[in-house]
Amino acid sequence: MVYSNFNKITKQWWGAAHFRIGSRNQPRPNKGFKLSQFDSIGKTVEYFRWWKRLRRGNIANAINSIKNDENNIVKSGDIEKLERGEMKMPKENLSIIYKYLGINIRPREKRRYI
């Protein structure tokens, strides 16, 4: 039987440090972050699209399937323009994008002590 050191090497590489959750300065959709860390809405959409490994076409299809408006079809080029800051989308489209990407845009309500 041949033994190799491959398991020992991978154990060192994928140790406990691999599963460490980063700080609040590293924006992640499942950990909590501040939207003010990004320059624009487009940068936010681009970051979380890449984080979830989604194509622009998938996001455009999600918007079009929910809206059901044949006159105003959103294309992947429109999402690209949004990410570059060349175009502004209506709030209803942005809310669909945020739901699809799992971004919570509502600010936290302050606790009221009466």
C-alpha cells in the first residue's frame, strides 16, 4: 500500500483559519454590512452579484419574470450600465434586485425605551 502526504498538506492548508469569519469591513450578504461602504448602488449590485456568482442575464430574467411588463424589458446591458453608473433604475426594479441578491436595504430601527 502506498501512503502519501497529501492529506497532511491539505489539513495544514484548510485548517481552522479557513473557516474564520472576517470583520465587518468585509461586506458579505450573510453577515451584515453597511451600504455606505460602497460608492454607489451599482457597485453594491456588482459586488453581491459576483459574491453569489450570478450573471447579469439571470438578474434581468428575475426582474422580467416578476414585472410581466412587455413594454419595458430589462436586458443584461441595462444591469451593466447600472453597475457602471451610467443608468438609474426605477425603485421597483431595484427592490427586485435587492430581494434576489439578498440585500436588506431597510435601515435598522432604533430601539425605543419608554
